[in-house]
Amino acid sequence: MNLNYPVVKIKDKSSKAFRISKNPWVYSGAIHEMDSSLQDAQLVSIEDSKGRIGIGYLDKNGRIPLRFLLFTEADVRFDTNSVLARLKDAWNLRLSLLNFSITNSFRFINSEGDYLPGLTVDIYHELAIFSLSSNYVKNWVRIVQEFLATKGIKYFAIKNENSGFSFLNEKHLSEIRFKENGLEFLFSIQDSQKTGFYLDQRENRRKIETYASERSILNTFSFTGAFGIYGKRAKAKNIHNIDSSQKAIEVSKIIQEINYPKDTSFQHSVADVFSFLREMEVSKYDLIVLDPPAFAKSKKSLPQASRAYKDLNRIAIQKIARNSIIFTFSCSGFMDKNLFRQIIFAASQEAGRKVQVLEELGHGFDHPVDIFHPEGDYLKGLVLKIE
């Protein structure tokens, strides 16, 4: 079978890594030759001087101009059936690991982690949110939509590049309620960040229940206040949600009322987290959640981001009560686990307190990572005990 895919040539010095490591991302520096007439969002045969390495697609104007879909030397077509097979595998994985009666919110497609690079799909009860990071994956939207319709999904929207959402049919929503581990949350589509709700933190939110009993929780960068809701279920004494966004705090108040109406142990404040930590009373809290947005947006910004992470953790370690717990995270993809640990080490040194690492955290099983694509392992977290 002759596929007649146009050819993109990879430099031989780079191709060995792709043949062995099978990382799906090809940067421009690895490309040896490409016909200038090739169109964006086109399937191509990726080859070196020895022949085909695999099949991929072009994203000519993207940060990653070429992505592998298949690693194969054979004449194998990547088509609708190929996409459907990967959708079925992804759905069956979630079905086998989630109890849909208590959790109906999850990441259905995690891009490279589910072998559909450039596409993420999040499910919130009857709503699917698409995030597309290349033009080619627009070809998959209809396939995914039809597949999910058979699973009871009724509403479909695409996350716009700048902000907001575009619905794919006449059915629109302004908000939707969904369940996570038996708790109820609200996705306010008009006021959402990223793809809506930080689904990657689901297992870490549940983990906080191990530590929260009878503790006073400070939940910083709280967004929807979800860590605090889990803490309350574990009998935390009180919860203080802090976020710089007024809209986020309003949503966190609504979610509190859904789960714990008129509960006076909750407090919600609009404030800059760094300023709040510097000014807060020493020993007022004995469990602090530090879940900031990505400070490192690029490799170039890593030094500045590292200082911000260190300052954030140093102040929290200095101010927290004795025998306390800190959940600290970084979702910066450019910061690896070793660097994050080094930052926490430096923050602990400067704070002058003894710190133990109790657990290492990451994203849940609905955010699988292709072992050959370590860039997908972006969420890093530690549970710390402060003497």
C-alpha cells in the first residue's frame, strides 16, 4: 500500500533519538528538509536517510511544528478508525478506574498521554470542553463529539485561544454542576480559568482529608475553594480561602453553600497571597495549601519563577504553627521535580525550621503521561511536615 503522504525529512543526528525514545514532539531544529508547498495541518511521512520513522502532522506556525501520531516503518494509514480506537481506549481506562456515580468529572483525553497529541477533552457531567493546541486536531472534534454523544454527553464547547468558550451546537450552558468523590462543584463557564476546573488536583484534594481533621486550613490561590471543601469533610476546624480574583471567591462561596450551607467555619477573602502571607499572624494556621498558577511560562522565566516559589514557601514555612502540614505545588511544565525539591530545600533552609517530606504528589490517573514524553508530567507536589 502506497500512502502517498508528503515527506518531511528529519536530520540524521536527531532521528536516532526519535527511533529510540519515540518522543512525539519534533522541534524546528530537528527538521532537515520540508517542501515549502506543504500545507499546515497536513498528515506527513516523517523520514530520515534510512526511511520512514512514522506518521505525523504539521503545525507550521506552532511552537512544535511537527508531531508524531504513529511510530512505524510500515505503510499504515492514520484515519478516523485510528482516532476512534484511541478514544475507546481512553474511555475504558477512565471507566475502569472511576466510580461514575460519585465522580462524573474527569479528563477524558490528555493529549500526548492518550496518544492524541494536541487535544485535551475534559468532562463535567453532561458537558465536554475541548482544548486544541494545533490546527490539525480540529479534524478530530466531530469524531470525539459523536463518540461522547453515545456516552450521554449533551453539551460541547471549545476553549478559545484568548478567553471564553464557543459552543458547538445550539445547546448552550452558563454553568453546570458536577460531582467529584461525592462532593458537588460548580463549573461557571463564563468565569472559568484554563479548561474550567483543576481536574488534575482531584486525588490531591482527596489526599488532604488524611491531614485536615481539627486543623485550621489556609487555602491560598484557592480558585473554587475545592481543597477547603474536602478539608471540611474531614472535620477541619475552619477554612480560609484566599484568591486575588473576586470572581473566583464568589464561585467558592457558592460551592461552599452547595456543600455546607450557612457554615460559619468558612471564610473567603480577595487578597494578594504574597502580601497576605507576609502580614498574617504567626501560628494562626496549621495546614496551608500553596497551589499557585504557573510562575514559569518559559525556560527563560525559570530563574524569576524559582525565586517566587522559594519566597512563597519560605514565608509559609516561617509563619505556620508547630507540627503543621503544607501542601505545596508547582504546575509549571518548565520546572522539573528535582528543581522544585531544590527550591523547597532552599526555602526550608532560609526559614530556619525542620521540614520533613511526607508524600510526593502529582496529577491523577485521568492525566496519564506517555513514558516517552516526560514533558507531560507537569504537576509537582509535596506534603511537608513542619516541626
